[in-house]
Amino acid sequence: MTYTIEALPLDRLFGPVTQATAALTRLDERLARSPVRIGFVERQNFADAAAALWIEGELVHVEDLVLHDAHMDIRAPTHELTRAHAVLRARRQIVGNKSDWALGRDGFLALTGRGGAAAEPAKNGRDGEGALSEEGAGERESSAEQDTLTQELAEIDALLARSTNVLAGIEAGPKRPIANDRPALVYDLDWDEDARLAEWQAVLQATIDLPAVLRVALLIDAWTEIEVLQHAPWLGPLLAAALLRQTGTTANHLTGFHVGAQKIPRERRRARDRIVRLLAVLETTHAAASAGLKEHDRLSLARTQLERRLRSRRASSKLPRLIDLVLARPLVSTAMVQKELDVSRQGALDLVGELNLRELTGRRRYQAWGIV
């Protein structure tokens, strides 16, 4: 199908766009100078990944996703858990790179599974979510130069081979079609994802003069209606969130559209009328920002309470690192504390006891702690 952008009823969209923009800006400004920003971003990544599968009708527990991400599964990972982890990795890639990476050539190809430079996400710091070390940047530039040189040399070799064949009177045969390595059992081979991606990118260019939030609403709706990728319907909202980050509307975080969509009835999100769907996306944006504000306030209060236990502690105490770990994960296990803080099992239990964290499982073995 062709997604056309007709005359939009701005009188119906102006109010929701303004409210959603104000909520996003308020949250981003609060995160800009917040000491819990890194923890908030990490927690939002986990929550949005689980919500993305929830919208598709699959249940993934955030606790299982945290343990799977730490390579500490308590059972064999399910297919749904693996897909949720793919969403988590995609969000981290977007957050860990420059704001224009996701919608650039390399980022777009990498996220859609069509090659490209899939840069590793950088560790979050106070210099910004996409701050990269000079050493890592130098390594990537050197690797990119080597790849470019190798490709150019291969093209020269191919040209020399064709020239030799022409001089020898050998006609070049027809080009072999690129083999489709996707199994027909899993993929619909008649589903032209490249053409659908091109159509979505055309919508991206056609809406370049619209306000960022309204543009995002159109892009999310277009991604859903065009059905761009067969097995990654969750990627559209992530690219839309990357656009908000690129335009500076949410420079300090990546909006969790899936978390906000959980609060909107499916009948409105999948309505026949496009205006109803656009209003639903705008309400989703506002709901995501409102939920983010509440989560930020909760984490700020928890950090304040935990830091009270740091009084009269040595400068070499590992409790501050444990506080950062607890704020950045919905739950922590003994093994996670051991690995992150490099302490023994008993040392990890003692540190957890010092902070008086809430035990979440109700078990005597394989326990996990967090803030509620």
C-alpha cells in the first residue's frame, strides 16, 4: 500500500501535539541535570523492551530479561525473551551512538538487519548518552578506513578481471541474482521489505517540515500501516524515538513509546480512521512522558534514601557502586553484585544487607533484590 500524507486537521491535532511536546521537554530537562539519569535510561530500556512484546501479545517478565541480559538465566530462554533482548540491544545501540546515527545510512542498515556499521554502544556517562571515548572513536575510524580500502581494492580487482575477459574475447555472463538466504518457512518471500523501507523513508522526507512530535506520530502510523518488516514491528517506534533525540526534543533520553502504548486501548491504536490513530499515538507520547516523570521522581527519592546509609563510610566503600547498580536495574541478584563489584558471595550479601534492599522473590535461595 501507499501511505499518503493528505491535509491534516490541525485544529484537532494542535492541542495533543502541544501537550505531548511539553511533557517530553519537561522530562528531558529534568533528566539533563539528574543524578539518576543513567539509571533511568537503563531501566527504561528494559521496560520498553518488555512492553514491545506485550503489545504483540507476548508476555516477557522484566526480571527474566534482566537475568538473560546478564547471562544468568535460571531457565532456557524462550523465543519471546530472545526477541525482547533484541529490542533491548537495539535501544542500547541507538542510545550509545550519536543522535543522528540511527536514521543515518550505517545506523539504518544495521538496525534493519541489512549490514552497515553496527557500532557498539558506549558506556553512559555525564557527558551524554552518546559520549564515546577517543580511543573507541579512533578504532572505529581506523576500521572504517580499512573497510573502505578493502572495498575499493575489490572493485579494482573486479574491473581488471572484466577488462582481461574483454581483451581475451570472453563475454561477461549475466549477473547472478543475490541469493535470498531467508527460509521460506519463517519469512514470506513475496514480502518486499526493501520497497517498504523505501516507502517509509519517503514519508520521513515528506514530513521534514512538520513539528517533531507530529512528524513522529505520522512515522509510527506509517510504519504500522505499511508493515515494513515482517518480524520487527517494534523497530518503528524506536526509530521515531531516535528522531526525537536527533531533533533535540529528547536529547537526554530515548522515549519509551511502547510503555506509553500499554495505556492506550488497542481499538484506538488500530482504528480504521487515521486521525484517531494519530491522536492515539500523541496520547501514547504524553503517557510515556508522564510515566517517565513519575519513574524519575521515584528513583530520585530512592537514591536520596539510600545515600543516607553512606554517612560515616570510608571513601573506598563499594556501597555507592551498589546504589548505582540497583538504580540501573529493576532487580539485582547475588551473582550480578559479585560480577559488578568484584566481591565474594558473602561480601555481596553483606553489601545488600547494609542497604536494606527489598527481597523480591520470597525465596531462601536464588534471591533477588530491588527498590519498590
